[in-house]
Amino acid sequence: MINLGKTRLAARIFLLVFIFAAVPLLLISVITYRSFSGLLREHIQNKLIAISDGRQRLFGELFDGILNLAKVKAKSPTPVSAFEKIDRIFKKGGIQGAEYLLLDAKLKDIFQVYFDANPQLNDFMFISREGDVIFSMRHENDLGENIHGALLGNTALPGLMSTIGITASPSISEFSFYPPSGQPALFIGAPVFIKERYFGALVFQVRLEMIYGFVRNYSGLPKTGEVVLGKAVGDQFIIVAPTRYDPQAAFRTMLDFGGTLAEPLQMAIAGKTGIGVRKDYKSTVVLARWQYVPILDWGMVVKVDVNEIFQPLYRMRNIYIIFFCLFTGLIAVVSYMFARNISKPIKIVREGLKIIGSGNLDYKIGLRRLDEIGELSGDVDKMAGRLKETTASRDELNEANRKLDSANKELEAFSYSVSHDLRAPLRGMDGFSKALLDECTDKLGDSGKEYLMRVRAAAKNMSELIDDLLELSRISRKDMVFETVNLNRIAEEVMAGLKEQEPERQVDFFSPGGLTARGDARLVEIALQNLLGNAWKFTSKHKSAKIEFGTMKSEGRDAYFIRDDGAGFDAAYYDKLFNPFQRLHSEKEFPGTGIGLATVRRIMERHGGRIWAESEVGKGATFYFTLNEKKEAAA
């Protein structure tokens, strides 16, 4: 048996590891693995960049060539003369007249040379200034139709003709579905001028196979490599060409901007160029090169699955793991021989821990050794002593929490009881006062009636004060449920209720759309009811009033505000503004309980936000508030 005497445990393990070279072996393996990984990734990235740049260049050459062709032909005598002649005949007898059919056949023979010399073209059309398709080489059912009619009105042709008419220069259309051909289509057109007068446009339809050919060409790409094309459609984006894994993906795969899928395509459509590891439209992790195609306003992605790229690396990693495990096993065998020399004291410590863990905190292991096991034994004995003290403190804390919970329940019951006991005499005061007014009105006189009205008003005010106090108490204790809250909807409902109560008032309410926040929906609603209710109340002296609800940035965070042009308040008394029962206006001027703003402040505090205000007397007031400030700061 190997005996290292009083050598400390850490030294034994240290010597064993270094004797058998586990650490150097591990370092060499990691360095080699990372170096090979970097070289492999750099090689694939360079290949993707080269392919992407090549496809970008081919796109430019293709569409620049067709744009130049359209520009030249739109000024050539033969197409211009043919355009003028067939337009005149079309307007005289349409596409069924004998004269039109004769000229149409003649023109198809003349212009066939365009298709022979330019295989990227699918169709050649004349579209008049009025929007009539007066000539087409393919003779699809678009011939004779107006681009603003039912068949062509939703295609890319109206937009193309509008752009050509405005810019008086060649232009490329949107790539969208074209009913006459039953598939997506892209058009390139140029304006035709006759005697300096805009006459219409010469329009080429690009062959779909030419566009899709860029995607279906997988040369230079691994098995999982593919090229994806997409464009923006409002707040979403769509894949515009078939993919390697989904031949039917064109104009069928629609995704939302901002989502986690197809992130490279999103960045390409947004005009960005880059390369990195992201998720594709199938939620597969890929190495992708994304690039913007400006001539078409599209995004292009050339990508390959990460699993395929790093397959050789994974094999090398597995080999390293096998060899490392073998060496580690050898080290483990030798380590076991040393472990037997120290197993007995470890067993003593383990048994002592079991006894302490069972609840006997007075037990002491008492092992006397000069190595780490001896130190561990002493630390465990100290830990048991501290744990005993902590357990006693925890029991006291649990008892205090139990008492606090009981006190809260008693307080809630007391609040309800007080509310109930106070409401009964208030209802009696209000009821008897009303009975006196109804049944003894002739005997009371004007002063008596006024006194009774004051009694009823005071009873009503007291009832409202009780309600507000209970609401403030409940807000402080209510469990909060955080969710996305539509602030616009709540504000509009509150303002609708206020207008319903006083329909005769002229109040303009302004609020931009899209105001949302994270918070407890019910508490946020209570806050907006108080703030908008105050704005409504303090503008009541104006013949017409304005109330605005909006958002702004305050110290880099989102803040919301409610602004009115009402009575305002004196900023000298600002410190009283959010305290219960502190009112800055008299009851006669503006009735209220003085609890509303205190309630709003408590709601904002429970959301980790704050509220503040700005005002001048007679110039209205603006109340600002934030939600979740602490969470934003932590983020």
C-alpha cells in the first residue's frame, strides 16, 4: 500500500493528476479541437461569402441587362412605330378585328428575335397610357385587359405603370402572383415617348426559371446548403422562391418580423449584410451568410446546417473523448489505491454528517487529523453549532411570520367590520334626511332643506371616503398578476364612461395608438381611472377642454403622461399632492376625497415605478408615471 504519511489531501490529488498528465492532455485536446474548429468554420464562411457575392453579382447583371434592354427598345424606331400603330388599331376595333390580328401576327414575327437573343424573357408586352394590354407575345388572357380591371388590378402591373409614369424611367415591378400565368411574375418596363408625349410602356416579363435558377443552383454547397430569397410584406416577410427542403415554399411561407425563425433572412431584408450561426425558417441551427439585394429590395441567405459543417469535428471530438476516458480510467485506478488509505476517516465524517442531518445538532465528530479531513471534521462540528443557533432563530422567525399573517387577516376583517359598521349609520342619515325632504318639505323651510341637503352630501362624501380607503387598503395587499396591458383600450373606456356621465361637456381626448405596458391589468385600470377622472374634473370649469394621454422617454426609460389644460395647482404645495386626505382645491371648487392620487402612487410603487407631476395655476397639469423601473434597471 502506498503511504504518503502526513501529506495533505490536496497535495496527493495534485501529484496524481500531474504524474499521469491529465491536465496537459486535456489542454492539448481543447486547443487542438478549437483550432481545427476555427479553421473549418473560416473555410465554410469564406465559401458561403463567395457564393453569396457571386449570386448577388449575377442578380445585378441579369436585371441591369434587362433594364438596359427595355430602355434601348423603348427608344428604338421599330418598337415605337409598332406601339403607335397597334394602339391606334386596338382603340378602333379591339383585339378581335381583322386588322389587329394581321398586325399582331406580323409583330410577333418581328419581335421573336428578342426572345431568341434573350432567353431570360418570358413575355413582351405593350401597355398603353390608359392601362390597356394592347400587345403580348404569349397571348395569355391578359391581352386586351386593362391593368386596373378585375383580372390585373391586384397584380404588380398597376404599381409598375404608376412608377414609370411618375419617374419617366425604366423600373422593376414587385414579384407577386400573376393570375394569367398562374404563378409569380416579375416585370421590367420602360416608358415610350412619341413626339415627346408619354404614350405607354414597353414591358418585359422575366422568366421564372431564371429567378428560381439562382436558388436551385447548389454548386459549391454541401448537402444541406441552400439559397433562400425573401421580401417584406407589411409587418411580415415571405419566401419568394422554392427552397431545397420545400419546393412549394414560394409565396406560401409567411413569417413575422422580430420572431426567432429565419433571423438571417430578416436581417437581409432589412438591408444588413453579415454571417453567423442562427436559426433558419425550419428552426434548424445553420451557419448563414445574409445579404441585401438592392435592385429587387429582397433579402438573400446562403446557408448550411451546422450539424453537417462540424461533422468531422464531432468525430475528432469523440476520438479525443475515448482516449481521454482511457487515461482518466488509468488515473482512477491508481487514485483508488490512495483512497483506501484515507477511506476510514472519511467514513467517520460521513457517519457524523448522517447523525447531524437526522437532527442531533449536539453531536460532535471530534476527528483529530493534520490534513484536510481533520479540518473538515472541525468545520462540520462548527457548522452543527451554528446550525443549531440558526434553527432556533428560524423558529422564532416562523412564529413572527405566523403572527404577522394572523394580524393581517385580523386587520382585513377589522377593515370590513369598520366599513360595515360605518355604512349603517350613514345609510340611516341619508335615508332619514331624504324622508324628511320628501315628506316634510313644506314644514322645513329653505334653511332646513339646505341643512338636510348638506347632511346628505356629507353622508355621501363619507361613504366615498370609506370606499377609497378600503380600495387603498386592498391595493396594498392584492396579489399582482403581470401581463401585457393595452393602455389605449383602458383609457378609451374610462373616457367613454366620463362622457356618458356628462354628455354636455366639450372635451377633446388625444391618444396615440399602440400604448402597452407590463403590469397588473386591474391595478393599472384603477390608476388610469383616477388620473383621467382628475383631468376630467379639473377641466370642468372650461367651456371646452383638452386631455392628452401619451408616452415619452425619461432617463432612458419608457414613461407615460396624462396632460390637461384645466385648473392646475400651485407647485409650492407639491409635497402634499400624493398624500392621503391632502387636497389642493376646496370641496366647493372640485369635490373629492383626497385619496385618489395616494392610491395611484401606491399602485406605481407596487409596480416598481413612480409618479410625478408638473403644473402651473390656471395652465393645466401633467402627471407622469413609469412601470417596472426596477426590473428595467436590473435588465
